[in-house]
Amino acid sequence: MHFSDVHQKGVFIKMTNFTLYPVGRIINRDGEFAVKIDRAYIPALEGLDGFSHIQLLWWFDGCDNEVSRAKLNEEKPYKKAPDILGTFATRSPERPNPIALSCSLITYIDYEKGIVGLAYTDADDGSPVIDIKPYTPSLDRVENPSVPDWCSHWPERWEDSGDFDWSKVFNF
């Protein structure tokens, strides 16, 4: 590991560089959605059956470049949004670390082949999967979340998102 010391507003912070290893790849082609786990990580699927949903952490590899990583603001990405939004107030793939988070419904698990079937994912075919976490309501669900007015008309639940006309939301 490489370490460098950074002082920020009088607080000592130790910064470190680190390496991420993909645990698998996204399959998103011909109407098939799945995660193909690398053989070495197949044992990590043990016990996943019984969970209806997973949280996929994946890499926006198409935005892993200097320009996308330097982008800290978005100009009105949503039709009802303010003129400028900070990257952390968006789900933009252009961000300092192009990490994505998607909630997906599990349709099947093939433990022998290391495949987790999904009802849908917005990740591109071949995108590296960084990690998989089971969706657990006690940790992942917020009963009464609040959102800004500009996105308050979006669906309240993941289950309703599939029928929502997202084309009326985005400016791209």
C-alpha cells in the first residue's frame, strides 16, 4: 500500500490507495440479466438463497477516465431539478469514483455455474461487479424518507419504478 498524510482543517487524515478486484461481471444482453461470479468467488454465494433482492455494487467502467472522474456538478440532469446539482446529489455515472449501486430482484441462483439471475439491472453488459450484498429491510429500507421537491413525483417504491415513465424525468 502507498500512504500519504493529508491535513484537512486541522484534522489528521491518513489516505491510502487501494485495489479493487471484481468478483464477477454483469450479463445484460438479449433480455437476460444476471451476474456471472468469477469461479474463485462462487463459495461467497452460500446462503444467498432466501433473499429476494440484492444490492449490486458495480463499476461504471465507461466513465473511468480523467474527465468523468473530475466532474463534480451536473447541469440540470432532471427536468424539475435545480440548474446545477452536485454529483453526490445525482445517480450520475460521472463521479470521482465511478461506483454504482443497483437494487435487483433475484430470479434464480445457479451455485454450480456461479450465476445469479436478475429480473433487471441497469448495469451494462460486461460491467465489473465489485460486491454483492443481500437486501435486508432492517438495514436498507427507510420507512419515511424525504427527498427534494424536484424529485418528489418519482415512484415511492422500487416495485413501482418499472412502470414509471423515466423519459419524462431526464434531460438526456
